[in-house]
Amino acid sequence: MEPEKMDRFSAEDSLFAGQPEQRQIAVWDAIERMPNARYRQVLTGLYCERRSPELLAAEMGVSLPNFYNLHRRALNQLRTLLNP
């Protein structure tokens, strides 16, 4: 993610934007199956609870750059679970 966009997550960033209901269910199932609890926390916090990256990073006790690394890894793991 580009640095100037790192602190902005909008509706277009939703994991579900433009997805049919069946795909949305698959995404939720994949998130629930994620073996890494921190990755689940990042994805649900950002996209489901619509919380800010700054707030989540503080709650998780990580720096903001580290939070964005966790976010990238979480999305990669989610893609792997959705497309084995």
C-alpha cells in the first residue's frame, strides 16, 4: 500500500466490495480458519469493525509500520486460504 494511503481505509477497501454473497461467506469462513490469531484480529478490526489502523496497532502493542506488515501478511494468508 502506498504510504499516503496507509492510514485510509474506505468502503472500496472492504474485503467484500462488489462480491456476491457466496464469495462473502467464503471470505468469512477463511478468516475464521486463519491459523494466526493476530491476522484474524487485523482483518476483522479493519474490515468488519471498521476501526482505524492506528487504534488497532496501539491495542496490539505494535508500531504502525509493523501493523501494515501484519495486514499485508494477513491478506496473503487469506488469499492462500481462498485459492488453495
